[in-house]
Amino acid sequence: MGSEVTEFLKTYWPSIMSIVISFLTLMIVFQILGVNFNPVQDKHIEKVVTIESFDTAPSQEIIKKKNSGNLHKLHETCSGFSKRACSTASYCILGGHNDSDQMECVGGGRSGPTYHTTDSGDPVKFDYFWYKGDCHGNCPKDK
């Protein structure tokens, strides 16, 4: 094995020396030029905060498009809305009576409620109603 190593070095010594000299030359040149191969370590920590706002009043018109033609489904959907959501939806009205502070959200439009009777057959009569933010009918002055 020793003779093989000696034979290899005798054959390839000029190439080995050329590579060693090239590496030494490059190291000296990089040292003179000030080339730094260490990775840059930024010790400054930057804190970035992103604040996203979410729409608290999503478009209710999607519900209307999905249930168009099914007035009973829209009526049921309206009954679960808050007063604010009900008074701004284009397919709901927020009806009330002058002698009571209680208001009811039902399906309807500009002309009033969609259904004029309840499921039990009792008539639905409101003194006033809110539709898309506007009061219609015998609206009280203080509301």
C-alpha cells in the first residue's frame, strides 16, 4: 500500500502542488481584500405587528341571494337577527308598537312585512317599522 501512495504522489505531484498554491493564494488575496465568509448575524430584533380589521357587519345580501324565492326561509332568518342587523337588511323589517318598547324582526320590504299573519293565524300589525335604516309608518319621535 505504501508503494501505491508513493507512485500516486510521483505521478500527480505537479497537479497537487498547483491546487495547494492556488488555495493559499486565494486565502492571502481574500485576507488582503477583507472578504469575510462568515454569515451576517443581525443581532437587532425587529418587532413587526400587523393589525387587520375585520368587517363586523358582513354583507347580508348573500343570504337573500341564496334564499331568493323562498320567502318563508328569509322570514325565519330575519327572526334571528339583532335589531341593528334587521333594520339594515334589504329583506327584513324591524316592526314595533307605539305602546311598547319591544320590537320584532320579520321578513319584509319597503311596503312592510312579507306575511300579514303569524303561523297561528293572528294578524301581524305594526304601528311602525324600520327598513334599511329608515322608519316607515307611525314612527315615534323619540326612537
